[in-house]
Amino acid sequence: MVAAARAAAAKSGARTLVLDVSEVLSITGWFVITSGANARQVKTIAEEVEERVADGGGPRPRRIEGLDGLRWVLMDYGDFVVHVFLDEERDYYELERLWSDVPRVDWAAADREDPAVGE
């Protein structure tokens, strides 16, 4: 999931964060949340995430939803889920507020060699 966050940031994903939802959800461990200013950027971020996770030896997404409208792209990797929002959609749904009681992962400072952080 760190690779996904770094990929989003590399394509200027805004307010990229990682939430540890493992204690409250049984279906996944982390949410990676980011956003883009327009549909083209949302698509570019999603493509970069998919490419970088695969290049790093990670899995292919089990499912990707939202590529038609490019307002909220959800990429399900099993252990983690990536949410790539259009800025106004992110502000509307406020996932960070909804999940405000779960820990945030400092993905920018995470050790690139530590397999526990999803590289």
C-alpha cells in the first residue's frame, strides 16, 4: 500500500493518505485515499498506482470500479483498497472524517525495504 501511495503522490495526487482499517474491517487492512483535480488526472493516478504496485512485485487489482466516470475510482487489491477521487467527490464523501478513529500510516517515511509496509 505504500507503493500505491507513493505512485499517487508521484502523479500529484492531492492529500494522499493511508488509513489502517485492519482493526475495524475484516475485508481489507488499509485504505489509500488520494484525489485529482480533473478526470484526466484521476485516470493518470489510477494507471500509475496499478503500474507501480505491479512493478514492485505486488498483486494486480482484484477489481477496479469507476473508470467510466472517473469521479471515484476504487481499486481493490485485497489487502488494501485504493480510492482515487475527483477533488469535489472527495470533499463530498469525506472518507477521512468517516474513518477518523483509525490510525494513519506515515507512508512517506515508511522504510522502502520493509515488506510489512507493502512495498
